[in-house]
Amino acid sequence: MNFLVLVVDDEPDVEMLFRQQFRRDLRDNRFTMDFAQSGESALQRIGDAAEQSLILILSDINMPGMSGLELLPKAKAARPDVPVIMITAYGDDATKRKALEGGAEALLTKPIDFLVLRREIDCRVMRQTY
Amino acid sequence: MVDTHFRDALADRLAIPEIAEGGLRQPVQYPRLCLLIFQAIQPTAARLCDAHYAMIFRGEGDTFKLAANHGFAGEYREWMQRQIIERRRDTLVGRTVLDRKMVHIPDAAIDPEYTWSESIKRGGFRTMLGVPLLREGTPIGVIALCRSNVSPFTDKQIELVTTFADQAVIAIENVRLFDEVQARTRELSLSLDDLRAAQDRLIQTEKLASLGQLTAGIAHEIKNPLNFVNNFSTLSKELVDELGDALKPIALDDKKREELDELTRLLKGNLEKVVQHGQRADSIVKNMLLHSREGSGERRSVDLNAIVEDSLNLAYHGARAENREFNIRLDRSFDLAAGMVDLFPQEITRVLLNLISNGVYAVMKRKAEMRDGYEPTLAAATGDLGDRVEIRIRDNGSGIPQGVKEKIFNPFFTTKPPGEGTGLGLSLSYDIIVKQHSGLIEVDTQPGEFTEFRIILPRKAAVSRAGVGS
């Protein structure tokens, strides 16, 4: 099974950062990563993703057009089984509350603590594997 | 203003240098001026009317009392000063006030109405003349002239005293108006000072508000690229380690190996610096963003003393955790009446932690300079001001120089060495206290002695504002 993690962020350099950060996992095919630079594009990727493969959606909140908080209910509607973790530069209480109320699994703040994120991804991979 | 014509005439006729030489042009107090006028009138009136004694009585509510006199020995004057004269016909003054016109008693000893024998006995007079001082028909005083023998006043003398009385009333009235104008001028000048102070505060608040918005805007823009700097530099540090590991098995001559080791070491060191300074920039930006944060917890009723105590403990233990040597005296002076206050607890705690840690910084700095014989002390006090409460945080640290004091609430102003302070603590505290809580924060300091921050908060929220600068 090829697990897929979808990362949604309007910043193109996010892809480079994630690919470098998780280079060993990607090389070893523990999972693959797909990148969308807008909410609209993300919804399309979610629709295209094979049923079993999509294990996690990571989404930025502040994006032009559809924001992460607007994407959240749409993503949950399309794939209620897939956890969504929101990522924001400003981790204030109100944003956190909105994200959690919208069904997000967690809220991470930038700069991303990759140790935490890795744990989150590992946890999903393990759950799907065993 | 005092009628100059009358002033000159009065001065000429009564020869009062103090009035003629500008006594009335200077700010002299009302009662003092009245006395001056009384004192000026009496001897002249007595002399011109050929009276032995002259007195002026002044109205105090419904009764009259001696205000000035001429010709009496000390004993009678002292006795008369103690007398409170009512509006009755048995005294000269009482009858003059009741009649509101001149009263002439040719011989008090045989006057059917005059029965104040005590006064006649002590004063030893027979013929008496009373002239009312009328302001808009109301008696405000009485001029009394007396002779020790029976010798009625002539019509001319009576007319002269009546004129004196009229002019005295005008003088007193002018003095009163003059006094009123002066009081009003003082009031207006105080109002103007208040207005100027309010304007200054408003300008300062506006300046800080726009600066706050500007910094928040910049912070938003900087945060994203900064996040990349931080993430990529951390990642690159790991990559350099991995590069070192990857190069280990490769056979190289010693010189090359040495060169390679040095390069990776330098590269790693540089990346560590990028990470370190990136984190520093990140903490500055985070603080800047606190200025524009939209939500800041809930406003609720909180025990003021408890929140100050908690902040004190938090700051103290925080400092202890950082530095085991840390030790200062904490003085608490909590007013139990301070009670419950409507506030954003998270935000007020942030302000208190800020002030306390600044205080701790100041005392530790002074301790490092003074060494022996100095006890670093931080005092926290609360107080009940009725519909408001106050918090005072005082330290006996190095104090704040005057030039610095004016700038402490400005964003990014700091006197700490680079990396130790962002210069946003007090600016943020100002926002929280003044804008979010409609309170007041002020500082009192003596360089080399102490610094005291005083916060005043309304007990109940007036207009609730959810956040700072939002």
C-alpha cells in the first residue's frame, strides 16, 4: 500500500522543505507526498486520491482564495475518514478553536516542529499498516 | 475689573496708597481687599463726620459681625468682635439692616427702641449713626459712627457717610467680580492644562496605535519567509551532519580530510548561527503579532490579589529556574478590598509578568553594580479606589533616566543588550491596559533609587473590546 500525505500551502517552497525533511521516508517509500497550492486544487487532489492511500491532509490556514478553514469542512465532507491537521503562522486561541470546531485533528504553528509532525505521520502510517 | 474712576477717587479722598499704587491691579484676595476698603473708610469717615468711633459690620448669613473699627480701645473691640448681631431693633446695626436705610439715634440712652445697654456701658457712646451697605437692595454690611457725647450728626455729615457707603459697596462688588474673574481665569487655565495633557495622551495613544498596526502588518509579512529560514536552516544543519557521515567511508588523504572537516564544521557553525538568530527574530515577530492578535481569551471577573500573587510567583520561580543564584526580597501589600475585577486574566498576567521581570532585571543589574549592602527588593501592592482598582509594582533597582522614561512605552524601545529584550513588553502592556481595559499605566522613577509602575483598571468593563488593536 502506498500511503499518501497531502500538503496544502500556497508557498511553493513548502514542497522543497517537506521533500528534504522527509527524504528518507520518501526514498524508502514509507509514504508519498502530494502538494497543492490552493484549497481548490487540494479538493481536486482529494477527489483523485485512491480510496485507501490518503492517510493525512496537512493544510495551511492563510491562503489566498479558499482559506484552510474553508477547505476543512469540504475536505471532511469528501473524506470524513481522513484526519486533517491545520498549520498556521499565528496560533492564537480563536484560530485554534475554529480549526478544532471545524473537525481538525490538531493545529500546528509555523515554523513547523518536524519532530511533532513526523510523529503524527508515523502514527497514521502505523495505524494503516497494522 | 475694578472701576478705575472710583479707585482713584477713593484713593484721593481716603489716601490709601495700597489701592492707589496698584493694590487692586495685583491679585489680592477678596477678604483682604474688603478689609482694606473698610480700614480706609472708617478713620476718614470718622474724621470727616467728627465721630469718635467708627465700625464696619459685615453680614455673615443672617447675622452681622464686626469687620473693622476705628477709635475703640482693645477691650471693647475684642468684646464687640465676639458679638453676633441679629436682625432686631434693639441694636443700631440690627435696626439699620431691618430698615435698609440710614438710622440716626441722637441719644442712645433715651432711645425707646435701643436697649443694648451692655454696648453703651462698654463703649460709652450716646449719639449713633448707622448706614447700610446695600448690594441690589440687600444689606451686606453696616457703617456705624458713634459719638461719646450727645451731638446729633448734621445732614451734610449723614450725606457724606451715605456716599461713603455707596462707594464702599461698589468697591466691594468690584473686588468680588475681580475675584470671580480671577477664579474663573485660574479654572480656565487649569482646564486648558488638562486639555493639553489629554491631547498629549491622545496623540501618544494614536501614535502607538498606528505604530502597533504598522508593526503587526510588517510582522505578518516577515513571519512566512522567516519560518522558511528557520525550517531550512535547521534542516540544513542535519544535512551537514549527514554529509559528514556520508563522507566518512571515502578514502581521502589527511590534508583533504582535514580541509573537509574544517569546511563542514564551519558550515555547521554558520547554520547554527542562522538557527539561533532566526529563532531570535521569530520571538520578536511573535511579540509584534501579539499587538494585533484578535482573540485574547475571555473577559471575566477575577480576584485582583490572586492574579497579582500568581504572577509574582510565576515570575519569581521562572527567574529561579533560569538562575539558581537568583534571590530577591518580595514585598506584598494587598488590599483585601481590591476584590473582584472584570478583566482579561491572560492579558493582565502578561502585563504583570512583564513589569515584574523588568523589575527583577533592574534589581539584578543594580546588585551586580553595587555588590554588598544592597538588598534587591520587588514590591507588589493592590488598592481599592471604589469603581477602580490599582496595582503597583515597585523595584529598588537602577531606575529610569529622564530621557529614557519618555520612550519606554514606544514599540521596539529597549535598553537591554541585543537579544535580551524585544522592546515590545511595555508597548504591549500599554496596549493591554489602556486600549483593551480602558485603564491607565504610569511610571514613577528616580534614577539609582527605584521604579514604580502604577496600573489603574476600571472595576467593571465599560465598552468591551475583544482584543488589542483589532
